[in-house]
Amino acid sequence: MGEALLDQPIAASKVPGAGVLGRVGKRLGVLTVRDLLFHLPRRYDDLREMRKLGELGWVEDGEVISARVSVVDVRVEASFRRRVQRTIAVLEDDSGSIEATWFGRRYIERRMHPGQRVIVSGKLKHFGRKRTLDNPDFQPEGNEDELLHVGRIVPVYRLTAGLTATTLRRAVRNALDRAGSAYPEYLLDDLRSDAGLGGIGGSVEEAHFPTSFEARDAALNRLAFDELLALQLGMVGRRRQRGRDSARPIDVDDGTDGELRRALEGSLGRKLDRAVSLTPDQDAAIRDIRSDIAKPTPMLRLLQGDVGSGKTAVAAYALAAAARAGMQGALLAPTDLLARQHHRTLASLLEDVNLPVELLTGSLTAGSARQTLQLLASGMAPIVVGTHALLQARVEFASLGLVVIDEQHRFGVEQRGQLEAKAGGGRAPHVLLMTATPIPRTLGQVLYADLDVSNLRTPPEGRVPIRTGIRRPDELAGTWQRVREEAAAGHRSFVVVPLIDEAEADDAAPAAADGAPQGFWDSSAPAAEAEAVRLRDLLAPLRVGMVHGRMKAADRDAEMARFRDGELDVLVGTTVVEVGVDVPEATMMVIQGADRFGLAQLHQLRGRVGRGEAASFCVLVSDSVDETAQARLKAVAELHDGFELAERDWELRREGDVLGLVQSGLPRLRVASLQRTDHRDLAVRARAAAEAMLDEQGDLRPGNERLAAETARGWLARVAQAEPAGAA
């Protein structure tokens, strides 16, 4: 009975409040009884200590207290504003009395009666010498085991409009009684014993209604381990399954290796007008790639490094190596503008080895696109750069051997798979993923457990340090003067804002916020459209353009191209400029409302300047007095290494909020937190368990059928079936 109830729709479950939950449960992700069991508390209130009413004079205002009392009187009267009625109860014990007040809750009068003994818990409010309890919870005194809302460790849940805390607690209690203890155990006894974990049924019970905080911690520890195990099973399983795939080996002999390196260094040197060598990190990444692609199994490597760290040069080496081996290479970019930029850069980098680079985007003329398609199908195009246009069914390759995906978090797993499937012949291509958003090391050990990682931390020769300062909005006179001086010198400036238009500030959940963090929207947040109008007046006669996420891609790219080509002096935009055109003449980055952006995002935005040889500047504008916000801005001002900043971001924020994680595709973990040392230890143990539980093909070994069912259909499916960065 209990197990069969788990997947029953909540509206048909007959739990208390099923009708309400059926209407609003979708907002909370509670659609079935199983969902309800794993809608875990966000915090707990310790209401176990019973106070005497006559001893509350020392209790601070706002503190939650519990007491055993008798009801003396209950009355309903109009509030002082006469809009909402209030219910007032006079409560007493042998030491004193107090009034409890509820606003707009007439049902209190039906449930509380003079002479009744109740346990009450609520916030204590002081009004001079008078004390009251504000909207307290209460239950009749009786069976202590039936207490849900008072006199115990009380769970506090995330709610939604139309659903009260008492209704949700009753529903959870009923679901636990009917199905919680019967929840099928899916971990083998030996694993639970070795890891010191309790049973799943008891853990779910203690996670909701703990008998002690020690029991709660043990329960949450079990659930955290399960989440991390499901995550690692997916990672390890995908790695082993990929090991069974075959790929065409790309053997790069020493002569070809030397030729390609010289070509890259020669091209980079011509750009800077001096001799240039690959950085040590670029050299190490190339050696790793050279080793990977020589194997008959497909490479899956992530190349992560700051904007301007030299990722494209490394990708050029890999693409040229594939071409020299008689295969084709494709680079997939998220936007038309970025694809064209990569096309120009690769053509320049590979000029000395006579390898043509083709372009395929949606903006090409029909004739140009048809010609490129013919070259790809015939094998006459060794390297192609493109956007989503490369994923079209009509695109055919003669011998696709290598796929490079830039800003890989912007492509779904299915999209990446569409391109990789074009290798044909029952073989997979080698894959190189690139990202300019480094992930904290600790998080990366979990997030990237299914692929190999190369880091580019050493900035290439010629990169100009970017001076970064923090200013209040009323301290910008000097900043705008600097913008004018930079324009007079032939340089350009970015101005980035968190909103598109002022209407977004009134929207509780803006739909087109271009990636800025939630929770920061207010009427003072600068908006692109208004800021562009203001700056056209303030900075006249400078030419001011604007880009944001609601513009058509072609219009946005055209405006960015005008900025690149010098037709604009200032470009106002949202974070769509974060990954955009390379403008060596851009020397100023002004970020309005900087506290409203993620730390990694600020660093990425700053990386849009300092790409030429002129001194460059970044101004972080904020009027926030929040200590954490100020600490994040100071970190950006002090640190210029994206990897160090990722670690600092990790220290200051929860992992679900770190930009790289949000973009990776990894789901938010409900219980596990890799910021906690004990949970990092759990992650290590979960990885070891996953390695032992999976066979050589990446499938669960016999005896784990319950776990397979749980990761397929149970509460762990959301984690187990997630497709992080390396999934293919």
C-alpha cells in the first residue's frame, strides 16, 4: 500500500490539504506523494523548551517561545485600521498571563475555546511593559507524539501563495505515516554499514520531524550521500561508456607538432610585432590534446581559462592536427558574431600552414552557404567554424574527426550530440570543450568527474593589466571624463547595466535579465535603454550604441560590429557583451549596479577590455552597503586571476549561485553542499562507491536493481539524469 502510494498524484492522495496541494504544488515541484516526502524543510525552529509566562520579561523582542497554557478568553474585534479583523486570546499559566493576537484568521475562534489547555509557540512582541504573542501556532495539549507545530523541533518549509505552513506539515505527516516507513531501501546493507548511514525510511522521517538535532544531521547526511552517489554514478557511467566508443586516431608526429607550434607563434608574433612563445599552460594543454587524440577512443577534454588566455590558439592546434591527418575539424560557436571572430582568428593563426578555414552561419547568402556545404561534403574543407547552422540535417562531413565547442555551457547535450553524430562510420569524433568561466577546484572534482580538464592560467604575452576601482554612483564625474579622453585617443568604452528596461525593476522574476542573479531587482537598478538615452546626452557628441538580449540577434550583432569597427565610441549593454566581439581598442569598462552581478560575471565583463596595448580600466559602480556584496567587489578589484576569483566566489556564495555551476547544467543539490568539509568527504566516498558499483560498461552491477529504479524514477532521478558539462 505505502510503496504504491508514492507515485500517486498529490491531488488524488487523500493527504490533508490534497486539494490545495493539487492546485499549487506545481510551483513547489510537488506533484506526487514521493515529491511531498522529499520536499525537505529549509530550516528548523527549536520549540522544545517550555517557558513560564511570568518569566518572559527577560526574553528579547522577536524571539520565538513555547508555553503550556490555559485559554481564558477568545474574542474577535476590528483592528485599528478597521480593514482586517483580529482574534485575541487571553492565555495564562500558574505564573502569569499574556495575550495572543492573530490578524484575519477567524478560524481561530472555532478551534480555541475558554478552559482549553494548549501548547502555544510564537514570536514575543514587546509594547512597553505589555507583551503579546504574534500569530502563534498552537495545538491542544495531549499526546506529545502528535505535536507538529509546537513544543518540538518544528520543520519550516518553502511555501507558495495559497498554502499555509500548518497545511503542509499535516500533509507531510500523513504521507510519512502512510508511505515514509515503507519507502523502498535502495542502498545495499554493506554500503550503508561501511558508510555509517541509516535506512532511507527513517532518514526521511527524521529529516522532516527530527527527534533531536543529532538525528536530523544523521538523516540529512544519508540524503546528501545519496545525492552525491547519484551524481557520481552518472559521471562514472558516462566515462566508462565513452571508453567503449571508437574514434579515428589522430597521430601528430614531431615534425608536424613543431610546424604547427611555429605557425601559431609566428602569427601571434606578427600581431604584437615581436617574437612570441606559447605560454607554459598552452604548451601543457597541447601536449595533453596531442596524447588524447592519438588514441582510438574519443577525447573529451575541457579547456578552461580566462577571456584572452589563449584558448583559441590551442583549439587551432587541435583543428590543424586533425586536418593534417586527413580529417575535418569543426568549431561550434554560440553567436554569429563570435563565429565570424573565430573564423578570422583561426584563418590568421593557420595562415603559415596553408589550411583554409570555412564559415557557416545563418546569415550567409544562399550561394555562400551552398558552396560551404559542398566543400564539407566533399572533404575539401578541412576546417569549418559555424553557429547552430552546423547542426542542420543538410550539413554533411566527409570525415569529421574533431569537434571544438566554444562556450560549451550555451549548448545543450542534444545539440552537441547532433554535431558529434555527423562523424559517421560508427565512430565518435574527438571533442574539445572550451569555457571562459573557470570552476572552483573543489567543485570541479565533482562537476567534471567524467572528462579531462586543462587549465590556462598564464596570461599570454602582451596582455595589459586592467586597473579596477570601485565607485559610488555619485562619484562618476571623473569616470565619464576618462571615457571622453579615451574616445579622443581613438579608444572605446563599454557601459554594462543589469536590466534591459526600467519596467523590469517592477517584475519579481524578469524573464529577460541576461543572466544577472535573481533577488537584486529594485527601482534603482540601471537599465540599458534609459542609460543609453542618458549617456547620449551626458557624453555628447560621443556616439553611443546599445545592445541587449531582447534585440534580434542580427540587430545586436550589427550594433556590436559598429562598435568594433569604430563607428561607435560607447556601447551600453546588458551581459550579452560578456562573450562577444574582440575589440582591441576597448579600454574602459564601466559596470553599473555591479553588486547585482555574479563575481565570475564581473571578471568576464572586465576581460572585454585590455585586449590591445593601451592602458585599460574597469569601474565597478555600486551603492550597496551589504558586506558580502562589498567583499565580492573588493575581490574583483584585487584579483585578476579568474581561477583565484572562482575560489573566492566559492567562499562567499553557495555553489548553486556560482555562475559556472549555473551554466554547467548541473542541478541544484537539495541537501548536499560541497562548501561543507564533511560533504566533500561524502563526495569522495560516493565517487569510490560509484566506481565499485558500476561494471566496465558503466552499468550497475547485479543486486542494485532498487538503486537503478530510484535513479530512473525516484527522487534521485533529477540528479542522476542531469547532463553536466562533459555529458555527451
